[in-house]
Amino acid sequence: MKCDPTLYRAAPPSLAVKPRLIRHLFLPPLVILLMIGLGYAGFWISEHNGIRTLSENGQRQLELHARAVESEISKYTYLPSLLELESSVSQLLGDPSPEHRQTVNQYLEGLNRRSRSRAIYVMDTTGRVLATSNWRDVDSYLGEDLSFRAYYQNAVRGQPGRFYGIGSTNGEPGYYLAHGLEEQGKIIGVAVVKVRLEALEERWQRARLEAFVSDENGIIILSSDPARRLKSVRPLSEDTKERLARSLQYYWFPLNELEPLARERLAEGVEKLTFPANTELVSDDKAISYLSQTRPLSDTPWSFTLLTPLQDLRREAINQGILVAVAFALVAFLLIAWNERRKVIATRLAAREALQEANSQLERRITERTADLRASNERLKSQIRERRQAEETLRRAQDELVQAGKLAAIGQMSTSIAHELNQPLAALRTLSGNTVRFLERGALDTASANLKTINELIDRMGRITASLRSFARRGDDQGQASLTKAVDAALQILNARIEPLPLQVHRDFTEQVLQIDQTRLEQILVNLMGNALDAMQAQAAPELWLEGEPGDGKYRLRVRDNGHGIDLEARKHLFEPFFTTKPGEQGLGLGLTLSASLAAATGGSLGVEHPASGGTAFVLSLPLASPIQAEPI
Ligand code: ADP
């Protein structure tokens, strides 16, 4: 079974290849790009969300620790104002005698011990220290002029003095709280308490907290990381640097900037700072980023800054980004695989559908063709039936015609036959009369000779009638015939017509056994030779050639005469029944038709040739029944 190839609707190769090529070329880079893009987006979102969460948590931490710093500072704010109530202090300020000074020194010493501050001292309005808790120490402030200190300048003006500074005598950092001592609405001196806030730094370090406190100049005065101490959180102009250096607020320490590698402002008081890594903890990284949250400390011009490391967050965000990228790659891979599988299934389904369609079309066609074939088979059968009937009718008609032809021939020949028989009968009558007389005379020899002649004559008459009988008898299509015998029989039948003629018969054929009934062959030859005799009636030297030649399993016998030939018009109608040129009762026009029919019935043929030398030749071709025998006649 062959399927119709047009049923497979394949796309043209050029069109089918192109999208696939484009897909294969561009899909992998696209997937990789999307992977990177989505990975980065995942990282970015995760980092931002993390920063938001961190800053929310940080805000609480900031509040907590800033309050701790505020409370640490406010613990001492009452101390300087307390001295206002102390009468010995006001006496000293009114009369700075050595007795008063000693009294206050001792009082301050005791107060300082109890309050756990670093030092407490009292200055007059010129800024000179009149009494101090550390009066016993060698680096005591006693008698020192501290009027240049900002806390003194604020306090003497009646403002709270808040000041971070490094001691000008011992270089020790401290927090100075100053208060203007009033008497009757007038400032008579300044009380100062110096406290140390290093405990805060230690607390931060213990809690692993990264934080610092910067003062009004932006200088870090307290820091969990000692490296950041006395660094400036914002750029310092040269003027400021000089001014601060002159004020000796930070002693002689150089004031450098904190210099973060990157600074990104996220919100009010919230920054992202990146510092170069310089601690051992993060030595494997080049830089460390912090979320920096700053809040001003109440009651002071200072700010508290909490630093939250973003390292873990960043690592987490990178992991998230990688996770997103991998998840996307997995989904993309699954989608591509699913798509490919879908296409394969679709192609298979399409092929199956096409095959089914082809099959059903084929079946339809087969059904149609079978129906057609059945119909044409039926037609053929009926045609065969009709043809058989027609053949039967024709055969019957042919038989009738043959018979009619024979009867006609007999009719035609009856005169000749009568003549043929009358002649020997007359001879017989004479001979028998003579024989009786010769017997009466005793001439036995002559009588015997006459009787012999009588015998011969009777034989001849018997042969004539036998020929006629066999010609008239209905033959059949089966049987074999001897060519020589048939020619002899035909010549015998026609003898009556041949005898008066000076006819020359040329026999140029070999004996053959032909596939035809003997009688039918004789009938054909009688017809052909009879016609030749008719044509040669006016011929002075009539000649009849009987020439044979084998070929293609057949034997061709040419019956040629030198008669008048056949005119052009007559040639067209020779084999038509009842076509005759013979006048009156002489011709029936059946001889050639019947002969041709008889020859054709055996698988042979009858044809005509018109030799250039004149006359006519009829070629009878009949199938051979046996191999050719080269037997001369
Ligand atoms: P019929 O002999 O009764 O006319 P045929 O069928 O035998 O019928 O012959 C048909 C015609 O063919 C003849 O009338 C004659 O004109 C022509 N014919 C047949 N044989 C010859 C021949 N050998 N030579 C010339 N004409 C012939």
C-alpha cells in the first residue's frame, strides 16, 4: 500500500529550519541573560528588604543604646549645680582664702569619691581653678586658668556647659559638665565635673556592638572601635582644623577624617557606609559595609551612631540571588524540556492524524475503486455474455453462410457436375453395350478391357460425388488438415472446369499439417481457385501458382493467377459479403467472406496482393499443427 505523499503537510525546509536555528542560537544566551538579570534582581530585592528590616531593628537598638548614653551622661548633670547649695563654695568664691580653699578641696574630694566622677572643681569668674577634688595630685588643676575652655565660657554666660575634651594637664580624655554658680541672680563662679565615659565603650565592646558618639564638631569622642576615636565623621575644613588645634580640645591629637570607601544616604540619619577592612575579623574581605543610623543625644550637641554590619546581609542577599537564578534556570530548563516534549507529541499526533487521514482516504479510494471495479466487472461480464451471444449468433450465421455458400457453389457447379457425370455415364452406356456385344462374339479380351475402363469411370464418378459431399457437409473448427490432400481435393472438385482449359498449375509448396478442419481447408481452396479460374476465363495461357512458405508458426499459401486482376474500386469491398462482380447467377459474393471467416476461426488469416506483373494473389495463412516437413510433392 502506498500513501499519498501530498497528505503529509510538511513545511518547506527553509522555513522549518530558520526558526529552529534562531531558537537554538538565541535561546541559551537569553536564558543566561535572564538568569543573571533575575539573580541580580533577587539579590537587590533581598538586600533592600534586609536593609529595611535591619534598619527597623537598628532603630530600636539605636534608641536603646542612645538612651543608655543619655542616662550615663545625665547621671552627672545635677552634680555641678549641687555645689550652688554648698555654702563653703560660695564663701570661697567670695573670699578665696587658703582656709576656704582647703575646706572646699576636701569637700570636693569627698564628693568626687562618692559620685565616682573623675574630678570636680570650682573656678572663679576669670576661669581660674580655686578648688579641686584632685588637689593632692601632682597634676592638680589647682590655680590653672581654664578660661579658654568652651564649657567655662558657656557656663559663665549662664548656659549649660557640655564639653568633651582631652585634659590639657594630663592628656586624659573626659566629659566636662559645667554650671554657672549663681548668687542673687549673679554668676559668681563655675562648677565643673569631669566624668569618664569609657565604661560605655567597654559595654559596647562586650556586647559586640559597633557604635560611636560624635561631638558637635563631628569628631568621634567615644567608639567601640578604638581606631575610629578622634576621627572626623565629616570633612573638616582647614580653618576648622586650625581652630580646633588652637582650642586644644583634642590635645595635640591629629584630627583625621573617617574616610569611608563609599557613603550612600538611605534616609534621614540612615546611611550605608563602606570602610576598608582593617580588623582581623574581616581580613579576608577587602571592605566592610555598615548600616549607619545616627540619632542626636538629648541635652547635648552630640550624636550617637550605631553601625550594623551588612556582611551577613550581603552574603544572604547573594545566596538569595543565586537561589533565584538557579530556580529560574531550573524552571527555564523544565519549560524548555516541556515545550520540546509538547512539540514532539504534537508532531507525533500530527503524523498519526496524517497517517490516519491517508489511511482513511486510501480506504475510501479502495472502496470507490472496488465499487468501480465491481461495476466494470459486471459490465464486462454482461459484455462478455452479449459478445458470446453475438459470437454464437455470428457463428450460427457463419455456419449458415458457409452452408449457403456451399449450396450456392453446388448450385453453380451443378451444371458442371451434371456434365461431369453425364460424360462418364454416356461412356458407360456405350461401353456396357459394346461389352455385351463383345461377350456375345466371344471377344473376351476386348470385353475385359472395356470392363476395366468401366471400373475406372465409376471410380472417378465416386470421387466427384465424395468431394461434393465433403464440401457440402458442415465442418467444425477443430481438426487438422493435410495441405497436399486439400489442394488435390480442390483440384479434383474443380476438375470439370480445369480440364477444358490449357491451365498450368505450378505447385511450389511442401506438405504441411495445418490446424484446420480438412473439409474447411478444401472449401477455402475451392473458393480461391474457383475465383482464379473465373478471372482467367479470357486468358489464352492461364497459369495458377500455388506457392508456400513457413513463418511465425504459420504456413502461408499464396494462390496466384494471371487473370484480369481486381480494379481499384472492387479492392475496397472484396471481403464484404455478397460483393460480386460476376454477372447473373454466377456470383453470390460469399466465397471470400466465408474463406476469410474460416481462416480467422483457426487463428489464421486471408489477405490479397496485387502483383505488379498482373493477376491477383490471395495469401492464406494458417497455423501449423506439426513441424514443417521438407517433403517435396
Ligand atoms: P463470387 O465469386 O461469388 O463473386 P467471391 O467472394 O468469391 O464471390 O468473389 C468476390 C469478387 O471478387 C468476385 O466477384 C471477383 O470480382 C473478385 N475476385 C475474386 N477472386 C478473384 C481473382 N482471382 N481475380 C480477379 N477477381 C477476383
